[in-house]
Amino acid sequence: MTLLEVENLAVHFGGIKAVDGVSFGVDKGEIFTIIGPNGAGKSTIFNLVSRIYQPTSGRIRFEGKDITGLPAHRIAGLGIARTFQNIELFDMATVLDNMMLGRHAHRRTGPFAHLFFGPATRAEELAHRRKIEEVIDFLDLQHYRDQMIANLPYGVRKVVELGRALCTEPKILLLDEPSSGLNVEETEDMSFWISDIKNILGITVIMVEHDMNLVNEVSDRVLALNYGRVIATGTPAEVQAHPEVIRAYLGGDDTETEAA
Amino acid sequence: MRFLFKTDYAQDTRLFPFGGTKRFWSGLALYAAILVALAHYAPVALTSTHWLGLAIVYAVAFGAVLLRQNADGEGGHAAFWYGLLGVAALSAPFVLDLYFLSQITFVYVYAIAGVGLILLLGMCGQISLGHAAFMACGAYTAALLQAQGFDLLVTLPAAILLSALLGVVIGLPALRMTGIYLAFATYAFAFIVEEVLARWDGLTGGNMGFVLSDPSILGYTFDSEQKMYYLAMVLFALTLLAGLNIRRSSTGRAFMAIRDSETAAEAMGVNLAVYKTTAFAISAGMAGLAGAVYAHLLFFISPEGFTILLSINLLVLAVIGGLASMHGAIFGAAFIVVLPQLISLTKDSLPPVVGQLPGLESGIFGLVIILFVILEPMGLHGRWMKIKTYFQLFPLYKRGTFRRQKSYMVSEKNR
Ligand SMILES: Nc1ncnc2c1ncn2[C@@H]1O[C@H](COP(=O)(O)OP(=O)(O)O)[C@@H](O)[C@H]1O
Ligand SMILES: [Mg+2]
């Protein structure tokens, strides 16, 4: 069953066609990886799906529903969560506060009730608190609960950001370069977590990744992107053997246009 | 799950998350000491009514401390210090002379507005130079309604609500602007409000001002300095409580999210427009409440009392007190009440060239704000936390503990 469907998606920034007619579908329960050289438009696709960018043309459907016109703040509530390539945590807040923000879309009480922090608010806070503790256990973040993000090392921040996304209880998780900036061990942990997210939590994953070992280990299907266009889709092995993909990675910035 | 330090999740939703019992017992001794000191040094002869009142106060404070403790005896520590502070505050009218008492009353009033501004600026990251207008709105609402014969039960809620509404209006530019532009936009709005108050003299008395009488509630009239002190104190405590409640719920977290990263906030489902407007509304409501009490303290209000200078004073309060913490409001408020008096005290001993400089006070305020932003961005409360940490960690204190780590460039963030 197709969970997320992108159809002829395009966005132009001035003269740059960052994404130029991209179509793909992601099935429920798979790990779908997008690869491609820097500037290929991978992060831009994520920004389009999470509605931060307005597409020039094309459609995005989630669970069969067209979400192309929705505002960005409605996306988390639908069950789409994401991480950012350069980590977008709330730096002057604690790990707990960051994770609790992952529960924002699930809140049921409003600001007026919060002024008084009555029994309903208290019960809700406790329920969320219990929920995020599951994620804290899952990602081994117990030591960092009360630490401010600004005081954490890069590797831990990366995990916290993943945790915050999991706290939203997503149906689909968009991971933008989950291993970038991590050392070998941290990358291995990340690889296990991503498989567990699929196998244990049953969450569908779309990821942008450069580390081919990680890609091969966890991906079910891979899509290769270059200059905003899809150049190949298939299993990890198929895509890496594709001549167009090899050219994109080795050819550098040669000006010959790809075969349409 | 939670092996170390903590035993249940409820801890994290508490008003005072951390605690211990050690100081609770040493605190008992302190309570007793205060009691004895009061009996000896109180300038007025304490009657049996006083003693009864104090006894009730102590009983309540103790009860609160005991109630806050859980089975492991945790949580009592912070609550104890609040209790002690509460007792000191409650006993002040018995021991202080009227001048000092009224100064502290003003500190409470500024601190009420300060909690609001810290919530907006420190928590949500939105600046406002329009808070004088919210105080004015609260002050005039209370004054005009009182003139119609309503008591505090009507005038205060009305002052809060009307100011909150005005806050929504003034907050609208915040949906499109940030930083210095927002500062100018809010300033422009505040200027309009000031003009309206001056021009609409049929309603407000214009520049001639408006006179108030003693406030009352259900027939009880606040007709002495002491009574006004208690009124301001209770209202400050309630405001602080509301602020802390916001801080520990999803609304406060949404504010912090907006402050730290609007992109990520949206990705978590935070509706930026709604929450920025909410922050302005709550902040303005608190300023409005402060304005109403302010009006009753002064007995006389006019548009000159609510100029940009007041807004800047409040900004000084927030920055000095410490944007990271609501409690800082009281430090900041004390600062803006005391500093002008210190300046006027030293004025005469300074050489006339300096002492008679026009705008000396504003200049010093400006200087202080700049020094604080550069040297102590966490404000007085931050300084206090550092001192506390230093002593707690004493032999192990590392110099870099509070240094902020440099992060990547902001322009890179979305990629
Ligand atoms: N907000 C923006 N404004 C202008 N150009 C942009 C913007 N976002 C991305 N781009 C451009 O789109 C292209 C694709 O960027 P991106 O999706 O970040 O690449 P990557 O595949 O490395 O993640 C790049 O040329 C980038 O400069
Ligand atoms: Mg990228």
C-alpha cells in the first residue's frame, strides 16, 4: 500500500530548478532512501513534503489525501515527522522539553487551561511524559534528560532530534542525512535504530543518506536524484550499478544533459 | 527505568522539580528565629491579632512545605525557600516603615508586568516596546470602571481582558516581523495608544489626568499602605504562578520552540501565528493587571505616566532580572525601583556638570542594559545560579561550565 505519493513535484528558486518533476511512491513499512550528489535537491524534497516550501507544481498525497495545500504546522498531526540535515533542536531548552515538543500535535488542553495547570492539564502532562520515556529508553537517552541542548555533543543532539521526531508517533519518518557528522560507532547505532524503527515500531522511513554502507544495510528501495531529477530507482544494488548514477557521482559538474 | 535521582514522572511536571529534606529542618530553626526577631524588633507593639495572623501564616507555610514533600521527602527544599520568602514578605508590613513598604509594593507591581514581559521576550523571543500601552490600557480600564462604581472583582478581570485584546492587536505585526522591526512596530502602536489617551479627553480626562479612589472588593476597602501591599503581593504571586504554569505546559514549550527555531516549531505542529498572538495576549494581560494596580497605588493617572520610558524600564527589568527565569522579574523590578533613587541620592554629591545632565537616568539605564547584555546575558538570576553552582560543585567547578557552545551558521540551518 502506498503511504506517501509524490507526483511531478517541482520547485524553482529564481532560475534554479531545485526539484524538477519528481515522482515516487513510498510503501507502508519500507525504508526508502534518496541518494544524490550535493545540491541534487534531496533536502528540498523533504522541505516540500513537510510543507516548509511551496511547490511550483505537482502534488503530494499522504494516505491517499492531498496535502499539497496544508500549512506546515498541520503536517505533524497527520503523522509525518522529520529531522533536519543540520539539526534543528530547541537549543536553550532541555532534552525533556524538546521531546515533549514532539507531543505538541497530541495536546488536548489549551493555553487558557495551562494558566491554571488544573487536573486535566496535569493528567495530560503525565501521559505525555510517560510516552516520551518510552522513546528515551528506546534511544538510551536516560543520562541527558535534564541537560540543555546547547551543552550536548553533536552525536547526542542527532539522537535527540531523532527522538523528538519519534515522540510525535509518526506513521512516516523523514531522516535527512542521519549519519552525517557521526563517528563510526555512532553511525552503527544509528543503523540499528533505523532498522528497529521499521521492524519494532513499524514506522515507514524515508531517508537521505550519503554513507553507502548504511544505505545498503537498511534500505529496501533507493532513489537516485541529480539536478532535481530522478535518474534511477530500485534496490540498493541496482541503483548503485546504474550507469547514470555512476556518472552523476564521478562525472562531477560536466554540462552534458542527462537522457530524458 | 529511572534508576537515579528521580522516582516518578510527576516530578517533572511539578512546580519545584528538585528537592531534598536536609535544609527543611535547618529551615525550621530559621522560622523560629524570625519569630523571635519580630517580637524583639517590630517597631509597633504586636497585639494578639498580629500574633494570631502570624501564627496562621506560619501554619499555612509549614503545611505547604509538608504537603509538597512526597514519600521520599523530596520536593520540600525549593518549597521551603519559597515558604520562607513568603513569610518574610507577609511579615514586611509589621516591620518596615511606610516608605519602604510602598517601595516594595511598587516592586511587586513592576514585577507583575515583568513576568509578562519575560514570558514574551525570554520565553517566546518576541520583543515589545509597547508594554507601556498595555499598562495604560489596564490602568484606564480600572479607573473608568471604578468611576462607574465597579469593584476589583470587575475592574481587574476587565483590565486583564481588554489589555490582552490590545495585545493581540499589537502582536499582529509579530507575525511578519522580528527583532528591531518588531520593536519599532510595537513602539508605533504604543505611541498611538498614548495619543488616543491624551486626545480623547471626554473619556480619559486627557492630559489633565484621572483621579481614582481607594479600591475595594466586596465591600472591603484597601485604604492603607499595608492593605495595598498585600493586594499587590497576592496579585504578583498569582501572576508568577500563572507564568510558571505556562512554562511547564505545552503552551510554554511552544513559546520556547518559536524562540529557538521557527522551522522546527512548525514541524512539531506549532501554529506560529496562534502562539505568537497568544504570547502577546498573555503578556499584555499581565501588563494590564500591573497597570490597574499601579493606577490604584498612584491615585492619579495621566498619559505622561505611560510613555516609551516606562516600556524601556520594563525592558531593563526583564533583561536585568534574567530572561531565562520568571523569578528574575522580582530582581529586575527591585532594580528599576532602586536605581533611580540611588541616582538621585548621588546626584547632589556629583559635580554639577554631571549631576545636572538632562537624561542622566535614561543614560545610566541604557548603559546598564548594554553592560548586562554583553557581560551577563542571563541576568541577575543567571548570576545567582552561577554562584549557587559554584558552591555546590565547589572543588570541581570548571570555568567553562556556563559558556555557550558555538553552533553552525544560522543561514545554513534549513539545508
Ligand atoms: N530556500 C532556497 N532558496 C534558494 N535556493 C535553494 C533554497 N533551498 C535550496 N536551494 C537550492 O536548491 C538546490 C538543492 O538544494 P538541497 O535540496 O539542499 O540539496 P541536497 O540534495 O544537497 O540536500 C541547491 O542548489 C540549493 O542551493
Ligand atoms: Mg541536503
